[in-house]
Amino acid sequence: MYCKHFELRRQPFKITPDTSLFYTGGQRGAALEALVYSVQRGEGITKVVGEVGSGKTMLCRMLALKLPHKVEFVYLNNPRISAQLLPHVVAMELNLPVTNSQSRVEVIQRLQHYLITQHKAGRQVVILAEEAQSMPLDTLEEIRLLTNLETDQNKLIQIVLFGQPELDDLLERSEIRQLKDRITFNLYLRSFNVQDIQHYLNFRMTLAGYRGKNIFNRSSAKLIHRYSNGLLRRINVIADKTLLSSFSRGEFRIAHKDIVNAALDSDFHKPYSKSALVISFLVSVLLLGAGLANASINTPQEIHHLIHQEK
């Protein structure tokens, strides 16, 4: 509706993750490079934790695009998969000829044979599991058991767990302490600050076709931060409705009342109770050694945004 008004080719703030609009600021680019590094290293399990709406799904999809074609992905977007069916689901996603009537042992054997064949061909298999905080404990334990599929020197399957902060609480349970010990990389997505929000909004407007003077200034970004708590999904919702409000007034600039109305319409007037998370950062020495630092880290101030925690 407002696209023609602002001379946009497409909507800049849809909440559905669009990889063509991926923003590398706010430490998201560095997080992506860290994930690529952890998968290519080929050891253990990687965990990505972020609040609801912090951009985990976008990061997951970008990871699939960023890695080379030799990496085959299995997406687990249903956290309610039972432990008994997990090997079957993984095998079916890899297009292996298995049925639900086959025993777990049969499926694991077929899966292992496939993984060994892929490994010999120089290929990797990676499981990307979203909403991991909602997985039953026995399913998480089954995921750990999948990492037992290995050669004398290499793991045959990599696993990346994406989850909300509750995942960390879950991993403190004594029943799955062995899974926690298998996690070799931990990434924490922090919320956007005011500067991140301002750059992000204008970046998306530009990609959508806007060619005028930056429509979101620091003052409007500060107000959006207040209502969104720096969470991407909320930022997108507020920004979309803000543009609609400005359009309805026939204006080409953003007024504070547009942002307030957008936030109230989205029921974001209540204080957000969750505390912001701090993103961790892989040790800079590892990044430099892997040749990744120049990709996303350009200043000394950015060297603190990922921490490599290896067991």
C-alpha cells in the first residue's frame, strides 16, 4: 500500500525471513561467519541462543546459503519429534529408502553407511534444529547419540541447535548433561542497540528501492528501540506500520506519533520483561587463523562480539 508512495520496489519490513535482505550489522554478519567456521571445522555441536524474534531463523537460512554445495542440510523445524522417530526423519530428509516400520537399529545402520559414503566423497551432513528449547529431553539425547556416528578421526554428522534462552536452562538438567559437554561452540544473539536499529532500517529501505534522504533518524530509532527492546521481529512490525501511518497522512517523513501509533497497534506498549542477551564471539585468534576476520569484523570494537567456548 505504501510502496508506491515511498517509491519502493517491495516491502522492506516483512516479518518472514528474506535472505536477500540479510543485514550484517548488529553483529549478525560476524555470527554467520562464526557458524560457517564451526560447521567447516567439523566437530561436535554448535548452539545458537537468542530471544524470540532475534533473527535465529534468518541466521539459519543464511547458513544454508553461505556454506559450499558439498554440505548437505537436514532441517528439523518440528521440535516435537519423538526420539524414536528422529533417526527415521533424518534418514528420510536425506532421501534414504527407509520406512517407519523399520527398527531404529536398521535406520541407524543405513544412515551410518550413507554418512561414511559422503565422508569419503569429501561431503558433510549438517542437522539444523530450530526451536530446540521445545524438544523433549529424550529427543535431545537422541541428537547427542547421532554424534556418535564417526570415523576414527572425524564426526560424520554436524548439528546446530537454534533455541531461545530456555534451551540453556534445559541443558542444565542432569539427564542430558552429556549433550551439554558435546557443545563446542556457543553463540548468543544480542538485541539491537539504537545505532544498529537506525542503520538496519535505512539499509532495508535502500534495498527495497528507496532513494531519498534517510527516513529513519536517530530520534526515531531511539523511540523504536524503546518499544521493540531491539528485537528484529518487533522492529520490522513497528517499522512497517510506521510507514503505513506516514502514508495515511500523506507525508514522506516519519513522525514520532507514527511510531507510537504503530507500537500501540501492535500491543507493544507494555514493558518487555526479558533481559537482552549478549552475543558471544569466537576467539579472535581463531577467526584470524581461519581467515574470517576481514569478512565481518572491521574495527577493534567488534572483536568482542563472539566468544569461542570449546570444551
